[in-house]
Amino acid sequence: MNLPLPLDKAIIAVLCSALVIFFTRSISFIVFKNGNPPPVIRFIEKYMPAVIMAILLVYCFKDVEFSHSPFGAPYIICTVFCAAVHLLFNNSMLSIVGSTVLFMVLSRIM
């Protein structure tokens, strides 16, 4: 049974959330106010996007059935499409949205 949240508690929850978000976003500016992040942060900044992409790629292909029709074709087509669009236009949002739309279409027709 879901009871509605009273207005005063809802306002308190929103204010608490706003303060937490403000603090977590501000802490990096406070910690690195001199402008020179430590080498470990620069290493993470340089290599983490590629690591995350590799993890997402493995996660996306973990349940694909290559032994049954359509043999993972929508996944492979959309992966190649996403990489091509990103390399051509260098726009992450375009490659993500475009490959998602293509996957939805392909998963319906295949």
C-alpha cells in the first residue's frame, strides 16, 4: 500500500537531495582548486571512457544467441553502425540515439 508523501516531507526530501547534489558536484572544484589534478586522476580521465565502453560492449553481447536465427545480426549491425557514426561525426549522442533506434527497428523486423 503506497501512501502519498505529505507536502512538508516532500519539500524536505527535495531540499536534502538538492544539497547532496550541490555538495557532490562542488567537491571536485574544492579539492582541485589549484588546477593540477594528481597523476592518478589524469590516468583515470584518460583511460576510463575506453574501459567503460569495453565493459558495456561485453555486457551488451553477454546474452546474444549466435546459434539461433537471426544469429545476433541486430547486435552486430548496431555495434558497427554506432562505431561508424561516432567515427564519422564524433558525436556521442548521435551515435547512441541512432544505434538505439536502429536496434529497436531491427529487433522488431528480425
